[in-house]
Amino acid sequence: MLSMNNKYVIAGILLIIPFIAYFAIPTYNRINPQIGGLTFFYWYQTLWLAISAVLFGTAAYILDKGAKE
């Protein structure tokens, strides 16, 4: 089992990952490759919306599970 402090660290890391990806604009500020007519810039951000939801949900689960124990 993880200690309470470790749960906060893991949840914090999961919450920071999407911000790092979003703020690294030069890495995805381009047109190619395109998927379904969408430029890389748009489908990369859309993909990260789904990834962010999973990461935020996981962090919430970790923190909620820690509160119940």
C-alpha cells in the first residue's frame, strides 16, 4: 500500500503531465501529419483532452481511495 504522502505525489504528477504537454506548444505547432483532414495541431490537442480526462480521473480515484482508508 502507498502511504498518504506517496498518494499525493502520484496524483500531483498525474495532474501536471497534461499541463506540460499543453504548454510545449512548439512541439505540436505544425500542420502535418493530418488525420481525417485535421491538422496535427488540432488532433494532438483533441487526443490530449482524452488523455487528460483519464489522468485526472485516475488522480481523483487515488485521492478518493486514500480518503476512505
